[in-house]
Amino acid sequence: SWFADSLIYFCINSVSLVQCNCTANVCVLFFCFFATEHTRHGPVFTQEPSDSIFPLSSDDKQVFINCKAKGNPPPHYRWKVDGREINTELDPNYSFVEGNLLINNPHVINHGGVYQCIATNTFGTVVSREAKVEFAFLQNFSRKPRNMVSVREGQAVVLLCGPPPHYGEMKYSWVFNGQRSFLQQDARRFISQRTGNLYIAKVEASDAGNYTCAVRNMMTNTTVLSSPTPVVLRRDAVMGEYEPKIEVRFPDTVHVSKGSSVKLECFALGNPVPSISWRRADGNPLPGKIKINHSSGILEIPYFRPEDAAVYECVAENSRGRNGARGRLQHGAWLPSWISTLKDAHMAIDANLQWECKAVGKPRPTYRWLKNGLPLTAQGRILVDSGTLSISRISLSDSGMYQCVAENEHGSVYASAELKVVASPPDFTRRPVRKSTLIQKGGEVVLECRPHASPKAAVSWWRGGQQTIMEDGTLRITNISKSDGGRYTCVARNQFGMSSSSGTLVVKEPTKIVVPPLSLDATVGQSLVLPCEVSSDSSLSPVFKWFFNGKPIDFIRQEHFEMIGGDFYTFSPNIQLKHAGKYVCMVHTEIDTVSAAADLIVRGPPGAPESLVVTDITDTTVQLSWGSGTDNHSPVTMYLVQARTPFSIGWQSVRTVPDSVPGQTTHAAVRDLNPWVDYEFRVVAINSVGVGEPSTPSKQIRTRAAVPKVAPVNVSGGGGARGELVIMWEPVPEEQQSGDDFGYVVAFRTLGSSTWIQTVLASPDASRYIYRNESIAPLSQFEVKVGVYNGVGEGPFSRVVRVLSADEGECPSEAPSRVWARAVSSSEIEVFWEPIPPGSGSEKIIAYESDADRVRVINTTARLSGLKGSTDYQISVRAQNSAGLGPSSPVFNITTKKPPPIQPPGNIEWKLTNSKIFLNWEHVKALENESEVTGYKVVYRQNWPGRTTVLETNKSSIELQIPSGEDYLIEIKALTEGGDGTSSGAIRIPKMSSKFRYHAPEFLVCSVLIVSLVNPSWTDCTYPDQGKSNPHFVQ
């Protein structure tokens, strides 16, 4: 009746809003569902009642059972108990609080039972799951006296508890002779928690007395006591020994659900007292979680898992024999749970409905179906097959709330869904035909017609009076021509009405690429233009996109690409190897998309050679072999071999056999190496495009030791104290010592003598030797030479030089005057002074000296180098003759200039054309604590030791004339008043045959690690040899 009332109400208020050829009731039903299907729905439970046990002895004499459902409109509620509907007027103990049920002053008989909540609104009715409500209680024992129990000593006895009526979890205990504490269980005494009975396996004399059973309800927290049971001992005889008799045993089969706790009881009577043990019949050990009580009579398995299922055995044993009991714990009994449930269905009238629900449980669940809370049976259009419900040609009367119920002996679960049957005429409000469709000539188009209609509408298309009926509602037109353009109308009909929607098809000329990009070969460093010209309909605006190897080109972030001009060319300046690949020009308009592709091959310098190996190591040669790297589409024409030692600055070219290694050769002999030096090697490949990346350096090797071949240079001497011959030389560099245990042989003889006096100095760093002999006359002439040796043998001597022995006289008595200095750069200071006057020991002055360093100079000036920039220095000068040192001059303070920039010139670009090389670099910007840059110094020389050329420029670019046929190294430094800045690092220009030229890599960025020393003390300064005049020593 409520359904019909709603129809009449809506028809009166809303009939003017619906246009259809049908009865008012049908029309209004369509309006109701269509207008509110997204906001109105049937009841859905959000909270359902559950099985509960309530203590009757609680101070709160109310029971509250929850139930809540959502729905629009909000549902109203009813309740059932044991299948009958609750009437709050007939039973005032019941009341409804919103959807919940409140029971006041409940009674165990009247109000215990199975409860079910029912929620209803205008769309239907759903029922909740059934909930069993029980009440925990415990009545008193009967006050009737209990009979006396008479037993012999050694006999067994069982005292019955006989608990009063109760419900809920109980705990049983016994009291002996009225004591305050309960009787303790042990191997002889056991209390069953299933029956409450007390078992004494063997009676002793001390067991005589009164026994009282105590029962406690764990939910109501109440305890009641039985009447005492007297136990007396018979004196006529003593019970003899006998084998165990199992008096308390567990069932043969116990079904246990996963996660629950199970307890097995087992106790035996016997004399002597039997011992109880537990085990699994399959021989597996008992898991650690198992608990066994003090009397061993109860085995508890908490949190039961499938692996706990087994046959468990209780064994009772004494000296007279043994006995046992066993039972099986089976896993797999559980209430049903859903694996697939129902979903709400909004369906058109006359459609076919099929719902399926599926649950798992043990035993296997059975299914039943409800509609609006009432059983649904198979009849006519309705077919019920276990968990499947089918309704054919649904009608409006089929609307409502449906429930699938899955149940077994352990419980039931409910799944709910709503069926809304929709009946409506065709309507294009939400999905009209597209107003305008653009398509290219010769193409294909699909015009869709998808009105909202229940049942589905029959669709036809009209154009210019011609009708086309389409079964699926779409109109497909292929190989479109200009004549296909025009207005198309879709007409939809069903039994409730008709509606139409129109759209226009506009045919355009197709887009074509008339000048596509072409596949090209390019060389690294070149610029490249890829064209892409199109013809398209004049009313369309083509949009161009370029793709490189499948990814869109970002012309803003990818600086190597630029899209230029109205013809849509892609411009790629300075092509690199990484730019090789597939380029696609894609043109998109409102009607179509076309594309054209081109492959770009980039020829570049070779890749790095691979697998460099060093073999056949001698003192001056090694053999190298390597594998070819990629040629990058240009054959390798030659290889360069480079080496690095701890003593070299970076990588240096080395001499090979052959001098020029051809591109088809992958081995070479390296010659003219220094013995006993650690070397690393690398190989660089060259082709017609340029110089490739170097190979990975080889493992470090050491050449074999050999006899030294280099003698000391700059052998000199003189000075010292009376009776001394001072001999000095320049030490041989470590890289030329040719082996371990390096030292010097110093030989000297008086002029005209044929016998050499020799001494050996074992230190490789020695640079001075003093021979003392009081018999040496002042200024005697000696011939001196210095030789070398190492662990392999003796090397050559230096040329013979003449050296004078020490002079005699007094030390200078005065200090040099008018000492002053000026800062030449950040690392150099020039010092000036007036010599000491005659008669002050100046006639034989041989040096001016500081406290730390001796510097031999001429005239009265000295240049100190190797100093630190922006640093204060104190300078003093004193004279020295053959007798010793004179006094120091007053200190002169001087500050060096700001140091040059530590940042070297960066981003150096160079290009070689014929015998000219063009270089440009980034300007070096000095920091606040550095000298301003005034220009640049370009230094170049042959890679093998040769003449060095220095050019200066005030620009950040330069052009050099370099002859072909030799390797060259180029360095660039900034010029400042503080001196030369950090070098850019050597740029190698490989030697080129006059038969070909190549382009070097376009960009080369070098980084230099700078190590600065701070807070210097007195600094050791070096000077060029300035002649044989009296030297001055400057501190």
C-alpha cells in the first residue's frame, strides 16, 4: 500500500514533468527512480546484533542489543525473538532506542532466545543476522545433608559435586574441613572442570574429613557451596595394589575451530598413585604452547592451528601396569564466511537478473533467499538454485531488498542488495549526439547514439529524409567524401516514448606531409636542419611535434634542438654522437594526425680502446696490446700512446715502435722509458673526424732497474771554514736514478796530482760534501768530479771542475745598510741593500746569509720567490766571508700582492684547421681576495721536450700557428699583478700527417686540483745563477 500511495502522490505533483504515452503510475515511477537513484536507497546494516551472554546478577538490570542501518529515507526498525515479533505494548520489559533493543529487568526464561533486527524504508526490508541472547546465572545448592562415604586406606574414591542449575562459565573447587583455602590438586587428587567431581586416586589416612564443593560463576562472579560430604576410613582392611583405571577421559573426536582454545581431561585411579603423561600418537613432539596443570590431568591447547590437529593420548602408569585413553582433535568446523556477495542492481524493465552468492564453511553451508525479509521461493519467472537467484523479464514489482543467507550448524551470514527496476522513455539529456564532428576526406567516422532508456530503445538514423536502422545505435561511415557532410539525426523509441538528437558532420581535406625529413649522415660538430612541410585544410591549425628515439623533444630544455621558421624545420647545431637515432615529425590537427620519420647517422671520433694490457717489461721498453673501440662510423686511422708517472705532469706522449701506430694495428712497443719508474699507459684512437676518448689506464707497472746513466750537474764548491774543501752539486732526480740503493761517489785531487781521493755518500738526496784537513792551504785548487751508483752498478762521473779550498780571515763586523724590498707579485719579492763599508771584513765577503737559508747573488739585490700571497714578511740581510757570518741588518716589513685567481680558464673550445688552431675560453673572474685579471698567457710547446713559446693576450680567445707533424701541448693561464694564475691543464694537439686534417672534440673542460699551504714560516726561496760575484743571503 505504501508503494501505491507514493505513486499517487508523485503523479499529482510531478506528472507535468514527464512526456510519455503510458499510464500515470508508470510515468511517475520512472520519474521517481530517475530523479533520485543517486541519493535514495534501501536500508543497509552498519551494525548488527551478535551472540551475547549477560550476567543476571549484575547491578545494572538492563540488556542493550545493538542494531543500526543506513538508508534514504531513514529506516524504521522492528525486532523478533524466537521468530515472533516483539510488541512493546504487550511486554513492557522491551523498548526501542532508535534501532537498538533495550530489555529492562530481564528474566532468564522469558527473555533468553534468538533475536533478529528488521530495518524497513520505502525501498524494502532487510533482516539482520540472528543473535543468541543468553543469561549467566547460578542457583544455590540444596540444603539437604549429603551421605557419608566410607573407604579403606589405599582405595580410590570419587566425590560428586552435583552443581545446582546454572549457565555460563563455571569454576569448580573443593574445601576440606572448612579450611579457608581450597584443596590443592596434585598427582593424587584431581578436580574435573567439566563435572566438578573430586577424584582421589589413593586414599590416605589424612584424607578423612568433610569435603564441600564450591562453584563459582565467572560471569556473575558469584560462588555457592554444597553441603559437606563426610569421608570416613574403614579399619577392617587395607586396599591392595592394582593397575591404573582411567576414570576421567575425553571424547573420541573433538571438532575445534581455528584460533580457539581446547582442554582435554584425563585422570586415573590406582595403587600406587599412577603418573599421567601426554603425547601425540603420530610421534611428533607436543608444541611449546601446550599447558599441563599440576596434577597432569588437564592438557590445554591455546590458539588452535591446523597443525595442532592430531590424535592425542593420555597414559596412566604405576608399578602394577599401565592404561591409556586417546581422542582425535579435528580442525575444520567453522561458521560460513563470504567469498562473493551481492551488488546493488539498477536494471531496465524486461531485463534478466542473475545474482550469485558464495560462502565457505564446514560443514558446507546451505543457501536460502529473502525478499524484503520474507522467504523467496522459485515460481514462474523466479528460479532459485542454491546460491544463485535468477529472475527473467523483471517487472516493477520485482523492485526491493534481497538477501542471500548462507548457514551451517555453527551459524549463518547474510548478504544484502537492492534491485531497482527502471522504466523510462528515451532521453538524450546526459548523452546527446555530438553537435559537430570533424573528419578528413577519405577517412572513417562512427556517430554514437546512446540515449538513456528503460527498456533499451530501438535506434534509427535520419539524413535528408532517408532512414538507416542500426542495431547497436552507432552509425559507421567509411571512405568519406564531401557529399557525406551534413546533418544527421538519431531517433530512439521504446514502449514509453520517443526522442531524438542531431549533429553535423563536417568533412575536411586531409593533412599531408609534402616535404618530409630525410635520413642523413652527419659529422660531430656540424649543424643539421631536418625539414617537415605540410599541406592541410585552410580552416585547420596544424600543431607540430618532434620525437627523438620515441621521446618528445623539449626545445626549451634541450639546447641542441631548435624549431625554426613557418616551414617547421628542426635545427640541431653542433651535432654530437648522442644525437644519432630516429627522428619523427608528427603533425596534429583537429581531424587527423600524420607523421614522417628519418634516421640520422652521426660520424664522430672513435670510442675508447679497450682491454689495454702491458707485457714484456724491460728497463726502457714495454709491449702494449689493446682491443679496438667503436669507430663511430669512421675508421680509425692511427693510435697515440701516452704514459703517466709519479713525476710527470699529467699524461705525456711516449715514443713507440712504429713511430706512428696505424689504425688497423692494436699493439705497439714503447721505448725510451726510464728504468725503475712506475708507469701507467693509455691509448687514444684517431679517425678522420677527430681524437677519441682515451682508454682506461693500464695497471701500474715498474720498469726494470739498470745502471744509472745520468751524472750530477752543476758541480761546484768553495767557501767553508779554514782547512775545509766544500763540494756541491745538483742531485739527480728520482726518476733518473734507475734503481734502489742510489748514492754518490765524490772524487777530488789537488791540481797536478794523479791520484783521486774518493768517498761514497749513500743518500740519494745528498748535494754537498765537506772534506776537512788542517794541512790544506787556504785557496788551494782542487779538481773535483761526482759520480753515481745504485744496486745494479756504477754510473758515469760528471765532468771535472776546479774548486778552491776555504780562505782565512775575520768575520764581517758590520751589517748591510739601507735594506728595503718591493713586492713583485704574490709569490716574489725583490730585496735591495747597501754593502758593508771597506775595512769591515768586506774585502773577502763571499755571501750574505739569513738564519735559515743561503742564497748566492751578485751585486746588492736578490729576488725571493715561492712566497705566499697577501702575506706579511720580515726581511734581514747579513754578510759572510770565509771566516763566518756578520751581524744581521734591521728587519724590513713587506707584504706580497694578492694571489692570482685559483680558478683556471674553463670551458676551453678549440678547433684545428690546417696548421691553425683557434682557441676560446671563459673569462676568469677573480674573487675579492684575488688579483684582478689583466690578460692571459698561452704557452705551447712540443709534447716531446722542445722549445716553449709564450703568447700574451688581453682577450679570451687566440689564434695560433702550429706546424703539422708534431704533438703539441697548450696551457692557458690568467695574468694578474699577483702573478700567473692556475694553468688550465695541458691540452694535447696530436701530430697530424699533412695528408689529412681532423677536428678535435668541440668542447674540452679541464679541472685542476689546487692544494694551498697556509701560515708559512720562513720560506725557502730559489734563484737563478747570477754569476760568480760575492753572494748575499736573504732571509
